[in-house]
Amino acid sequence: MKFFLDTVNIDDITSLLETGLIEGITTNPTLIAQSKRPQHEVIRAICALVPGPVSTEVIATDWKEILQEAHELARIAANVVIKVPVTFDGLKACYQLRQENIPVNVTLCFSPLQALLAARAGATYISPFMGRMDDYGQDGSTLLELIRDIYDNDPTIETQILAASVRSPKHVLEAAYAGADIVTLSPAVFRTLYAHPLTDKGLAQFLKDWKNAEAK
Ligand code: G3P
């Protein structure tokens, strides 16, 4: 399973890219709005930093307007991935964009059948939202497992499962168990993944013992 960052924060992207563990970026309209910068400016800056895929979402909901917006966004950089919602118009636009060999991340997925339709529309990535499923008392990891099974039943499907709306290390573990190809997560959640009190305690003890031995 690969790790993407779900953020527009340039400082976080820069610092975590240096680990070599981050292979792409996802964004959404809320994150772009919070940046208080124009979408094209933010995405151009991120694409210049990140060699991997950078997802940015259209705002249009009508398929013709989605296509128009997607073509403008795709011109920003070669590693731009167009995010469209899994609606009738979003799927229709996805199919057309994929005919033009433009990568598409179909997002706001909350059901296995939405994921199947996205795959048949040629989606490059499908983004099932784990956290928002859990927010409604449903099971985000079960959604991933069902999508994985459905995709594995059809060898013609090449769509990658990009686990999104990941709020905790538990979600990351569940995504890995379920067979997600990619997990996208905030810098804050990423930084919890390597932290463990016993690692800190053990390292402190090693250093203490080493220092004591040197003193003798
Ligand atoms: O960006 C898509 C997804 O990761 C959003 O997550 O936490 O806003 O549900 P969240």
C-alpha cells in the first residue's frame, strides 16, 4: 500500500516528501478553500514539488462543464489527476476523460456499486471515504473489503483503490488489511504512524546504557 498526503500545505508536503514515503498528493475543494489561494496557483506549486500524482477536484457538476474545467486543470502539469464526484455526470465525464488518457480519481465513494461503476468508467483511482462512513455508524473498512473483492473478481479492472477520509492509524491498518492500493491521509495522521511509546522508551534506555558504559 502506498502513502499519499491529503493536504495543500506546502511546508508539510516538503518536509514529509523528504522521508521518501510519500508518493502522491490528494486535495479537495475544502482544503483549497482553506488555503485562501487560487486553485490553479496551489496545484501548480504542489505539482512542481511532487513528482507523483496530484489530485485536484472540479467544482462543476454538469458533465460538459466538468470536462471544460478538467481540461483547464489538466494543462497545469503532467502529474495532475482530475477528481470528479461519483455522480451520473461525474461518471460520464470520467469515461470521456479516460478516452483522452487523462487520469481520473473518482471521489466521494460510499458504496461498492459506485466503485464498480467508476471502474467500468475507467477510473484511475476510486476514493472510498472511510471516516465519513464511520461518522454515520457504517463500516468504512467493510466498504474497502467489498470493493477489493469486486475488483479482484474482474481482471479487466485496473482502477486503484485509494482509501480516503482516513482519520486514525486504525483506518490506515484497516485499509492495509483490506488491500487498498493507496491510503491518503493528513500530515497529522501520517505523523502518528511511526510513533510508539515503547520505541521511545527502548531508545532512551539504549542511549542511557551506552552513556553509562562510556562513563566507566
Ligand atoms: O480529501 C478527501 C478525503 O480524504 C477527505 O477526508 O477527513 O474530510 O472526510 P475528510
